[in-house]
Amino acid sequence: MRTMFRTIFVLSAAILLAVAENAFAEQTTTRLKVYIGGQQRPDLMRELFASYMAVNPSIKIDLEIGGATSDLHQKYLNMVLTAKDTTLDVFLIDVVRPAQFAAAGWAEPLNAYFGSSTALEAAMSHYLPAYREANTIDGKIIALPAFADSMFLYYRKDLLKKYGFQPPTTWPELANMARTISAGEHNATLQGLSFQAKAIEGTVCTFLLPYWSLGGEMLRDGKLTFDAPKAEAGLAMWRDMVNQGVAKKNVAEVGTDDTRKEFQAGRVIFAVNWGYAWNHFESGADTQVANKVGVAKLPAMDGGKSVSCMGGWNWAVSAFSKNKAASAALIRWLSSPETSKQLAIRGSFHPVFASVYEDQDVTKAIPWFADALPVVLTARPRPVTPMYKMVSDALRINTNTVMAGVKKPSEALAEIELRVGRAVR
Amino acid sequence: MQKRALIDRIIDPSETTLAWLLLTPAIVFILLIVAYPVLSLIVNSFFDIRLSRGVPVRFVGFENYLAALNDAMFWRAVKNTLIITFVTVPGALVVGLGLAMLANMPFKYRGLIRLSLLLPWALPLAFVGLIFAWFFHSEYGIFNDIIRRIATLMPSLGWEPQIWFNSPSLTMMAICIATVWKTSSFMALILLAGLQTIPASLYEAAEVDGASRWTQFVEITLPLLIPSMLIALIFRTLTAIQSFDIPFSMPGPGEEAQTLAMYIQLNSVDYLDLGYSSALAVFMFMLSMATTFVYLRYVRGGRD
């Protein structure tokens, strides 16, 4: 009898101890849920988080992977955050969105997590100015830059050399080179230029590149400024690329990754694309263009200047997170020069610190990054407004319909003016 | 005394009371999952709720409805939705009836036919949209490939591959073809069930009277199938009015082939304009209700 009581006593003590220990462990471990898109190299991010958890054993990071395009990524966040859901702690947001997150109150302002205002200023001063400004809305730090991006002109080094060309500096020059090379190569499947005119976010940049090149502006101090003749000249330039046979007829079906695939398959002479494409061209599994790829500044309009479209992603802390302090600490680490360097070497993600572009390990891994800095520095942000999606739709939908030949440029411009006006009213 | 009576009624309820008691959980359930969302939708449609602007919610009366009536994009979406409805509902009925007749024929591999009928029905709508978007792709699509082959074999026809998604009307055509393919098997399943309830003796008697196959179809099969057809048509029309997945996966030029459901999604999920999108959804709700009402009148009328 006595042994039985003893057994019961020991057993229950053990159970109690186990429960207590578990509860204790629950208290000291903070679980953070991080949401990123499918194209933001989840494999690489997992490794980063593993190294963070190794140094911070009290933090457990779960990764949730969303849509592969900026639009799908945002649709999910719109739904989760409209519902004030607390499950996500940290997420990546596109560089065009901080204004919307600030207006909706979805991102925790990060100013208070830097200790003092001098520490805050010191930390923010290291970032490239454009990325610091993109994430600061009315003095509030909405997000911290994760990586930068810009549009570049990719070209076939081998083909340009064969015909004795230097990379083109204007779009008409590019068209002439493409026609000469196409005629000389006798290859019906070789396109002159691949760019994006599908109704996707990237097509906003397709619209803006020639418009900006001519000195056009979209918004100034939240007010619509729209220069219709410059916009029309820009759309006409793209239409000419199709009419001259430099770009293919179904360009309205072409998205960012279509351009990447066509160029990678060796079927394109010139391509307009973001930084991520380079890694695929050089080391993609089935690449036909390894060691044949050159990267240059985008051409300008005749009489205009060369501009690029600014891209990139930023780490934000959810306003509904229950672990804001731990989340803020995590994203400060994710947005550090060390992490930026890792992302650059391993995934050809553009750094958000000028110093990292000149880092020897980085230039050894990606030689052209040294030349990329001036492009990234001159890249222009898309219009900043809480109603960005409406502005974006107005531009991309109308560019797409013009390139599909459904609308005349003048009709499209009237609709752009109407819809952008409605958005910023 | 009264209290006593109440307790008695609960312990030993009459038929009617018992019926109500048993129905209560179901009624509460329906109120929660049907009535509450619909009412909240209607309430929201009278407010200005624009989350991405960070402005306070305010009552605006019928402003959202008036805005919709003056919105060209709304009317284009309604037009596209009605085109899809008027093309794909009869289309699916005709194709579905053919498939049902085929699956009802007494032959050896009938089981196989019936099984393959389920395939399009079992596929998620978005998959069908994505598959057909590839079929109609101007470079890699199977339709243009066929056209190219025919054009090479018979140049005199003058056929040319099309950039389907560069043209609003060709895009609508592609959407309708995908929708008919996807939905006719559901039609066929319901019609097949209807076909099997028609007694064989009717056909035997008709055979004795010397009626032709066509006469049998027109005089026996069709009239007796009408109840099944109406049920199938109600479901099919309602889903056609709500068309989203297939047109969403097959975007034509710009927003030229946008449907009402897509426009509601754009305003709610993308623009976070919950007041305006609620008003649009109320329009769609009324459209669905009106359709159901017409069909139900017809079902009752048919019975009398």
C-alpha cells in the first residue's frame, strides 16, 4: 500500500514538474511569424533566420510564404490586416507601399525602438537616402529597408561585340542596333527587345521610364501633375518598338519573369529587367547566356536623360503583433549591413547601404555591383500616395491596353488623368 | 398556475411547439451565417469606409449607389457579366444535355464516360482558368498551334494565329469557351439523374406506336426533363452571375473583360473601399435574387 502511495506521489510530482517546466519554457520563448513572398528566396531567408535563432535562443521564427508577385503578396496582407489579425509579426512590404501602411495604421512606427532620437538618426543615416525617405512617412519610420532594386538594361555582350556596338544610350539607338543584329543573325526567333506590358506592377515602370526620361513628373506634394505630351511620347516610343518589329507583337502578354525566361533562353538581344534576373542568367539551371550578359544603364529618350525605376522591399512590424519589441529587434538585425551583405552575395539582392556595394567580398561575387550603385542612386521612386494601388492600376491598365492596340494613346492618357485624379482627390 | 402550464408545455410539448423547438438550432445557424453577413453588407453599403485613406467612417446614405450608377467601369462589368451569363448558361445546357444523353446510352464503356464527366467538375475553377489561359496564349497556346497547322495545310483558308488576349471580344470568347467546358459536366450530372427517372416503358410504348427517335426525344425526354433542367439552370445562372475565377485567370487587355465579381474584389481587397464595394455587392445580390425569383415563378407555373 505504502509503495503504491509513494509511486503515485512521485509520478504526480514528476507530472507537475514537467507542466511547470513547459509553462516556463513557453514564457521565455517568443514565437515570431514572418511573412515573405515566394520570389524573395525563402531558402535564403530560412538560413538567415536559423543564424538569428542560434544567437537568440529565446526567439523561435516561423516563416509564412505568400504569393510570388507584389500584387498577390499585398492582397493577402490587405485581408489579414483589415481583419486586425494578430498572427503575423513581421512582413516584407514593397517599396511603393509604406504610405498605404502608414495611412491604414497597419505598421508599428519604429522610432521608439531605437532608444534615443540620436541613435535613431545615426542608424537611419547609413541607408541610401532614397530608401530612408521611402520608409519615413510624416516623420514616422514605417519599415526598415531589406534590399534595394532597380531596372537595368541587360544585353548580349557577345552579339554587341560581334557587330562592333557599345551599349546603347538612347532608345532609338537601341532599336537600330537590334535591327542590324537581327538582320545579320537571320534568326526568326531572336527578338530585339523584351520589356513588360502585361497589366502588372512592373508595367507602371514601363510607363514611367520614358516619361521620367523626358522630365515628366506624376505627383508633387500629393497633387497630380501630369504632362500629357511627354506621356504620349513615351507610349509612342514603346509602340514604335513593336511596329518596327524590335519587340514582339504580343508584348501585352509579357510579364517580368517572361522577359527573364526569354533572355535566359537566348532569344533576346536587349532586355529591361530588375536585379534578380542576373543571378538566373549567370547560374540558372538551363541558362543559354552564361558569361554572355552585359548590364548597363537604361537608355534615355532622344534629348532626355537616363533614369531607372526604384524597387526594393522593406521589413515592417505589424501594428497588431503581440511581440513588437522582439519583432523590432529582429528587423533591425535583418536590415543591418551584415545581413545586406549576405543577401547580396548569396542572392544578388541589391544592398541598401552604399558601403556594401564596395565591399570586396560582394564585388568578388558580383562584379557589376560596383557599377550598379550609380544606377540605384539615380533610380526614381514611383508616386508616393496611400492610394498607390489606384494610381498604379491607372498607369498599368492603360499602358497595357495601348500596347495591345485596343486604345489609342490619347484615349489612354485621358483615362490615366481621370483615374489618378480620382485616387489623389 | 400559468408557470405550471409553461413547464408542462416544455416537458410535454404539442406537435407545433416541438417542431419549433427542433428547428431553433437550424434557424439560429442560418441567421448567423446567412442573415448576419447579408445585413452587415447592406448596412456597410450606406457608409463611407475607405481603410487605406485613414479617414473616419461616416454615413453617406445612397451616395455609394449613385456613384455606381455613374461609374462606367461598373456598367462595363455588368455588361461583361451578362454576356458571360447569356452565352455560357444556354451553352452549358446544350453541351451538358448532349453529354448526359451520351452517358445514358446503354453501351459497354458507359462507366468510363460517366467517370470522365466528373473530371471538369472536380477541377478547381482557378485551375481551369489558368489552363485555358495557356491554351489561348498567342505563342505557346494549343489553339494558335492548331490554327498554324491548318493554315500550313490549307493556305487558301487564310487563317491566322490570333493574339487572343489583345482583343476584348476574343478574350470574352475564350472566357466563355473555358466556362462552358468547366460547367457543362455539372449540367450533365443533374440532367443524367433526370434522364434516369424517365420510365423505360414510355419509350417502349412510343416505339410500338412507331414514333421516331427524334419524336421520342422531343415528346418524351425534353418535357420530362424540364424540372431537372430548371434546377440545373438556377444553379448555373447564379454561378454565372458570380463569375470570378475563370475571367480573373484570363485577363484580356487592361480591364476590358472584367466581371462584376472582379470589380467588387478590386474595390474591396485592392482599394479597401468597403462602403463602395458593399454597394456593388448589393447590386449583385439583387441580380441573383431577381434571377432566382423568375426561375421559381417558372417552376411553380410549370407545376400548375
